[in-house]
Amino acid sequence: MQFRLEQLNLKEYEGDVVLLYGSEVADRCLPLSKKELEFLKARREEKADAIVTFDRLPYHIYIVNFDSEKSPSICQEHLRRSAAKVVEMLKANKVAAIAVTGEGAIPEEMVAFLEGLYLADYTFDRYKTESPAHVSDVTIESAFISQEELDRNVKLWNRIFWCREWVNLPVADFNAEEFASELEEIAQDLGVKCSVFDKKQIESLRMGGLTAVNKGSVDEPRFVVMEYAPKDAVNEKPVALVGKGVMYDTGGLNIKPDDYMQEMKSDMAGAATMASVLFAAADNGLPIHLVALLPLTDSRPGFNAYAADDVLTMYDGTTVEVVNTDAEGRLILADAIAYAVANYDPELVVDAATLTGAAVRAIGTYGIAAMQQGADNAFNLMKIMSNQVYERIAEFPFWDEYDELIKSEVADIKNCGIAQAGTITAGKFLAHFAKKVPYIHLDIAGVAYFSKKQEYYAHGGSGYGIRMLYAFLQTYEMLKNN
């Protein structure tokens, strides 16, 4: 989707137009006849968020109603969702080029609509013999947004696009080695330092978790470490972004039953998310020192696959009793978190992982299950930003009693607790490796991949959480100033 800014004269413009209508005070400026305006008001009174279409054959005007009196986060989310409906209407009418303007709308509302438009238009086309229709050309009234701001937003949305592409790719075409190679190439283009550790190097680092999970696979693992360190960074110690990169998860010897293996190509969404966040920060020059640590492997039941009852020695020397091989994501994340703490002394560790089905059962597909240890201020800011961009997080308790559930009789800890509180005990396992570093755990299992299209999130990889984390990093300077 290509965007450009112009001063629009609707009386002279020949083409399909989307007009955001937020306040009835502005109705005199609408390019409508008296009868059309009466009809619009009646529809607006009947349904405040109605999308009304007027024929200007061979073109159309799409009036997107919204209530500008609602809270900014609700209003902007409504506009994103309306954009998804408009995309469907445009595709049905075989419209590829539109102009977007508004009356009674403010710049933030325009950006939210454009964001929804961009995100809703995404489809995973790579394996289609015939490409689906797309909205390819969007002209925006220049009074609503500057070129600089538009460029910043497009760079962020582009990173969400590529996150979705990575998550949607099957492991047959996108294994750990290929993902690492692509990350390295992008990092080089952006001037981001990137180190890729191969299997021998991972073994020499004594990363017992990543090595064990990879033992059943013919494909080698990779451990990718990327550092973005701008000269004007507000933080001397970096923020560490750790992402789960299980390229495909069979469950290992505790193989997944029935159709639970379907869509397991998405089990690397945490790594794709954190890479995308760092790249977006570098793209737009955010003054935040970041390091992304991405352990990558698939999990298979072949060869000398690791088994329940095995005892692993992790990067930091912790011994772990394997209770279930399908609790593999926390094993590779633990090595990465321990590596971050030992080698970068970060001021905050944040991980993202499609970690537990328990998270989906707890809150469904409406947000991220989140926990924190010693990171009250950062977490409070993250909650604020999550509500603002409507990629919401639900805080789970992290009481000391949960530590008892992962104690082992034969090792320091075990990789899986009892069935109850599974999301929390998974987070507790990871928090052990963060030690005393402030730590936030984001379980994105319910939102990283959608089996059916949801609003402006297309079928498949969603990129959910990138906008939230980027907004958090944009405002991170507030924490430093405080």
C-alpha cells in the first residue's frame, strides 16, 4: 500500500473518497446534497458508527461515522475497525485507489484509520497462484498529517507486515538458519549490530535448554543477538527484548495430540515480534538502547530427542528437570534471558512468547497475559500504552507461593508445574533466570496467530504487540526522567 499527501478539493476530485465524520458541527463542509445530509444524519442517529455510501458514478463516497466525544483509545480503535470494514467494501467494489479526508476529525484519528486500513489490507499471498485484490494507492488530505509523521508510521506498519510474513511461513521454507540469515541482512541494512551463533557455538556456550530442544531435529539451531545503540540513547544499560523462536513445535516426545499441531509454525512469533520492534526503533531512530536475543530452533521427536526425566544444565548453571518436552519454549528462553543478564547487564528484560495454552483459556484472544518481577514502573507505563493502542495486557499475579510449584526433587527447578496456574508458573520459571533484573513476561499465545480474521487482524500471523511495545519504547524516556 502506497501513501501520498495532497491538498484535496472534493468538488474537483475524481475518484473514490473515504471521509471520516466525527462531529456534526462540521456537517456544512460535507460534499452532500440536502437530502443526502438528512439521510446521513438519520443513519448516524440510528447507528453512531455506521458507514454510509453515496454513489458518484463511477465513484463512491464512503462516510465513516464515529463519535469524537468518546475516549481517544476507544475512538481510535473504532476507526481501525471501521477501516477494516471499508477495506472489504473497496475490494467488493474492485477499488484499488482511494482518497482519505475528514470533517470533525483530528490527526490522531486519521492516523488510527490509516493504520487500520494498512493492517486490514494484509493477506498472506506468497503461495497463491492468483494474488488477491488489494488497496494499493491511498491519497491523504495533507492537513491531517505531516510527511515526517506519515513516514514514521509507515515504517512501523511495514515491520508489522514482515512480522506477519515470517509467522505465516511454513518451516519447510523458513527454518532457524534461514530466519537468522534474514535477520542478519536486515540488521546490516539498518546499521544494527548482529551476531549469529551456530550449533557448535551454542553448545560451547553451554546453553542446555536450546541444545536439548534441538536434539530431535535435522535442522541446526541459531541464537541471534542484535544490538541497537544510538548515540543519543536515554539509557546507558540496554532494554533486553527476548523472543521465543520455536520455528515449529511438534511437542517433541510429548507429541501434541489431535490437531494441536496445526498452526505450530507460529510458535516463533515471539522472536518475530521482538525483532520487528527493534527494527522499527532503528528505522525511526528512537533514542533507546536495545538488545534483542532470539533463540531459534524447531522441536521434533526424532534422533536422540530430549525426554521427560532428563536433567539439563542451563547457561547460568541452573539444573532443570524436564517434566514435559512440550514445555520447550521456556527452556530456550531461559538460556537467552540468562545470557542477556550475564553479558549485557540490562536495566529491564522483556520477553514475548507463544508460551501456554493456559493463557488462551484464561483471557481468550483479546489480549496478552502478562507478569512482572521488580518492574512496577515500567509495567505501569506498558499497561497505559497497551490501553492507548488497544493491544491490551492483563496482569497475572506473581506471588511467591507459585515458586513452590516448579521446585524439583532431583534438580534446582522443573520446566513444568501442575495444570493449575500454568501461565503463571511458566512465567515464574523464566523469572528465575532474570535474577534481580526488572523483568516483564508477555504470553502472546492467544493473539499472535488468528485462525479466523479478527477485525483488522488478518487470518494468520497478527503482529499483535508490536504497536504496544513500540509505543512503550517511545515513552520510555518518561521513566528515565522520573
